[in-house]
Amino acid sequence: MKIFSKEQVYEGDKITAQKQNITSTELMERAGIQIFNWLHMRMQGAQVPIHVFCGIGNNGGDGLVVSRHLITHGYNVKTYVVNCSDKRTKDFLVNYDRIKETTKKWPEMLNCEADFPKIGADDIIIDAVFGIGLNRPADDWVKGLFQYFRKSKAFTLAIDMPSGLYADKVTKDENGVVWANHTLSFASPKLVFFLPETAKYTQQWEILDIGLDPEYLYTTETEAELIGKNEMLQVYRPREKFSHKGDFGHSLIIGGSYGKIGAVTLTSRAALSSGAGLVTVYIPKCGYTILQSSFPEAMVVCDADDTIVTDIQFEIQPTSVGIGIGMGTDEKTISAFKAFLKKNKAPLVIDADAINMLSKQKDLLKLIPKESILTPHPKELERLIGKWKDDFDKLKKAKEFSKTHNLIIVIKGSNTITVYQDKLYINSTGNPGLATAGTGDVLTGIITGLMSQGYDQLSAAVFGVYLHGRSADIAIEYVGYQSLIASHVIEYLGKAYIDLFTMPHQEQPQEEEEEEEPQKKKEANG
């Protein structure tokens, strides 16, 4: 799913109006009706007090359309205009006049805190104060209104995006933003819904189709894309009936040190479980018995040293290499890493201590094969690209680093973002259960195994992140968030593959219950 920028949304509105020969006011009416329909389908006339807060721009105009339709359908609604400026848009004024013609209860003007209405915890707030065009902080009394929303504990529905939230930068004052329970966004979600510093402002979001020009939506290239099942089905590579293990490559996993052989074991298991034909593990001697006994499917090559990697030597020709897991950063290991990079020709997945070694010796970056994949956690990323001011600055620096070195960066997090050149691929799977030791090692193995099978590096990174998160999503239905461990992600990886070709996992139990129902009736009737 494409994630359109603020400027692209404006352009889409303009092109739609031209092509469909409608006015911007008619397009606003269409948007407002879609929001009303969403509410009406769920409320079915329930007389819960609804408070619609409208700004004086086009977002406020959307709110006035919603309020008008709620009024004409008999809902218990009150409309307020947050009078934060003397400037009103044309479409706001048109819809302000329309609502005055619809009801004798004209919108109430709010000018200061003394005007704030009483809001109950069981009421509904519709936030239509600011839209995506916000370019300055809200006035203090408007910030007070947003805090008043939050303190009321009423369900808050934001139109397009929570008011006070910028589309292209991080707000400095969290009290100046509406904390929405749900956001109805037009055309596409907004990038800020997925960034650590701004995702907290909406618990859930949903897209409403307001009939923007299909050609524009289809042909317009976007900076960011949200990755889900539909996108990954196009990437998936089916297997031929008469294929053999040699068709799916040979993954080499290099890493481990005394006390950290578990990490490289997880990576190796994940590489094979993701579909690699063969897996060889290169480790110090101390890990030999551990690997051979805990993961018999792997082949093992040992370093001359007992406790660390000091001289990476092997006779195989790997299709892909995952390196750095549990490796440590001893000077001898750094020298071995440098020597390996000089002679290596295979595509790389670089993780953990290998990233830390690159951060210590930036000159090693020129030895890395183009389009290799780096999988840093936040602190490793900071060591690599430097500190950032906010999430947007972090993405800017990551894109610059990617372009400079022609590398793919997987920024791990709640919504893991894969960065390549100027493009962002935002993952939609995963859950808080992944915040546990070893899950990053598993991700490295999955991506390495995918590359081994013939997926290009970018596809392997994006698909690997998706499968990793989806496996965890399936696993928590059986083990819960707190009890999820990295091994579970490997164990449920097969179900994540199968899930690509089935209905959503959560719907399956319901189907089973429906299938069992006739049998229950038979038993009840004897």
C-alpha cells in the first residue's frame, strides 16, 4: 500500500476534481459522507452524545459535513468551531452555511478555555480541528482543548490525522496533539502513524476510499510503502516439483564466541527454516558440540581459536552469508572480518557485532558488496550513521547512508522500516512479543536463507521482515506476548508461509465453529 505525502494528497485532490468534473466542495461532501457512513454502520442510531470539533480549514469543513449528516439522521450531536484564526477556507464557509440551514442548533464558537463544553467519559469526540496542512504549533488554549479531550476519556475519532500532528516532522509538544483512539485517513495512511515518536497519537487507523482518481493513485510513485500480505504474494517464489536442495542455495552463517553460541544457532536454524537448501556455520571451536547436537541439519566449520573467530577460512562456495551474530569485537576478530570482506563475493547480511566493527572502522564499508543488508537495532544504527534529532532526521540520515554506500538498511522496531536509496518499506507485521533476546538473530537468518534461494537482496530484506513479524503474530495466539521466545519465531515460520495463501489467521477459528455447528445440531436432535 502506497503512503502518499502531504503534497501528493493535495495533488490527488486537485487532479480528481479536474478529471471527474467536480468542485472541491463536492469532494469534501464525499469525504464527509464516508466518515458518516463509517459511524452510522457502527452506531445504528444510538443516542450517545457526539461532540464534533471543527477547525476553520478544510479539515473543519469535513467535520461540518459529518455533523450535518449526523443531525439529519437523528443523532445526538453538538458542533463546535475552534475559532483559532480569522482565516476560513472557501469550503469551510460553504459547509458552515449548509449546517446553519439544516438545524437551529448552530455550531458553537470556542474562543478560550471558558468555552469548553462538558464531555462525559461515555461520549464520542470527533476531531476535525486541523488536517495534514498544519505548519505551526497550536495556540495555548487550543492545546488546552486537546488535553481536555484526553482527560475526558471519551472515545476520540480523528479525521485524516490527529490534530496537532505534522505530516512531515515530529511535534515538540505532546500536549499540543490530539491522542486519538481511532483515525480515519483519506486515500492512504500517513507516515507518522508508523514512527516511534508519533505512532502513539493514534491507537488504530483505517483508510477511507473517497474516490480519488484511480490512475493518479496507481501511477504515482511514493517515498514510502506499507508492506502487507498482498505485496508479499507478488514477491513469493514458488517451488518446482522436481527441485532439489541445490536449487535453494547454500547459506553460510559466520559468528559466535564463547558464551554466545546460542545466537548463531538461532540464526542458522532460521536460515534453514526459511528455505535455504544447505546451511554451514562458521564458529570458534567452543561451539562445535553445541551446534552439532542442537542443530544436526547444519554443517559446522570451526575456527582455529577456541573462543573467538580469528581467521575465517572455508572451502564451500556460499550463495549468501550472514555475519556478525554473537561474534564480539576483539581486535583479532576485526582483522578476520576485514580479511573476509576483501575476498568475499557472496551477498551479505551484516548484523550485530559486524555492524559495530563497521562503526569502529568506517573504511571497511568500501569492502562490502553493493546492496548488502545491514540489520541494526537503534543503538547499532546510531553508531553507524550518527545521532539524529527525531525520527524524520533518522530516516533522512539512513537514506543518505544507503545512497552513499549503496546498501540496504533494516531499521528494526515496532514497524520495522527497510531503507534503500530514497525508498522506505514499512512492515505491517509483528508485535511486542518480539522485544526479547534472539529475535534479531532469527531475522538475520531468515533474510540470509531467502537470499540463498534466489530472492534479490531488497526482496529478501522486505519479505524476511514480513515473515519474521507474521510468524510472531501467529505464535502469540498460542504462547502470548510475555512467553514468546526467539525459537517460537522459527517454529511458526512455516505457518507464516502458509498464511500467505489462506484467509486471515484470526478468522479460521470462526470458520471451524461454523463448520461444527451442523454436527452439534445433529447430536442435539439425537
